[in-house]
Amino acid sequence: MHQKLLITSIPFLALGLLAVAVGLFAAPLTTLVSNEQKTIKAPVVADFYFIVFWPLQLSAGQEVEFQYTTAQSVSFYVMDKATYDQWQQNQTVTPLLSAPDETGGVHTYTPTQADKYYFIIQNTSSGIATVVVTIKEQFVELVWVGVAVIVFGGVLTTLGFVLGPKMVNGDKVLTIVQSRGPIWIVDIASMLGTSRTDVELCIMKLRQRGIPIMIDAVTGNVSYGWYPPPPVTTQGSTPPAQPKPQS
């Protein structure tokens, strides 16, 4: 299990580091939200102007580039949802970004918190306004995506080491067994603050070094010294001749 976690964590760490590097040194990734032409009606009542708007759901730090051209004089605004709702109720508001009386421009806005934001063009001229709009939205910064991937890979790596076998001091195991005689393997694990599996792996390494330490597979007893081999008898063999009594 631990080996699978360690192996799985490697590509996540690599991808995370790559994403951080790209995010730090490459140009921001953007997507085209809108590229269109819209017509805005001329005002028919004094101080009552028609608008067109583009609502965008944005994350904190997600930059938007708004570019437009027109032959008429228009005003450009950016508002969050609460401000826009108040404006629609004819309340006096302060836009997050304001550019009045333009015939075109390129504006960028980066929100500080996640919300729905309204990008608005208001026809403040006396005639019909035709606007050509291009909106580009930046992805969530790749650096933070990379950091998230690295953290996930780090969690997998940590789990791999935590769940993996721990290095048990073979000399300590040997000293315990030699000083206490046969002892339950679970007692050794408890004394060393580790698991039975870790102790078993340690004993296997000791045996590979030729140290006579054994585990009873049935009882789980650990003892030091080889058990003497059972006597070997051969059925049907001729017993040795007995010496004759002296006369």
C-alpha cells in the first residue's frame, strides 16, 4: 500500500512543479469570453441611457481584459452584483471601475474576491451607438494550481512513509530476545513502539546475517538459538553389536 502511494505521488509532484514553473515564467493563460458587435439604443428621455452588459462569475485574482471600439461617446463601468442591483434601483453607486465618455479603450479588472461582476457599456451620446467588444478572461493563476497539485502529491508521499515499514533497530530486538528468552513478537513491537510487521521484517534481516533468531509461526514466540534437530533413526537397521562379557 505504501509503495503504491509513493509511486502515485511522483507524477503529482512533477506536474505541480511544472505548473508552478510555467505559472511563474510564462504568460498568463486566457480564454476568449466574447467577441461581438452590439447596438445600443439612443436615449429618448433626458438622463435615461440604455446599456449593454456582460455578467461574469470570477474568482479572486482572475483578471479580465475588456476591449471595445465605437464611433459614439459611451461610458464603461465595472460593478459587482450588489452594486449593480442598487444601480438598477436608481440608487447612487460608486462603480469598481469607471471610464466615462470614451470612444473605445482597453480596460483590465482583477477582483479581490469571488463574485459575479458586470461589465457595462452605457450609451451617453445622442445617437445609436454600435460597439465592437472583445473580452478575455484569465484562468485561475497556474501557480496556485501547481501549488495545489504539489500539496496533494506531498500528502500522498507523507502517507506512503507513514504507512510504510519503519526501520527497527536489529540490535535492540536481539538484546530483548537474548535477555528475556522466548517472548511474544507483539510484546517486542509494543516495547519498541512499532508494529508486528516491522519486527518480523527486522528478524528476517537478522536471520539473513546468520543470527540464530527464530519466530514460531503458530505461537508468535521469538527465541534466540537454533532448535536442536530431532534424532534421526533408520527403520530396519542393525543395532551395533554389544560387547561380550569377559570371562
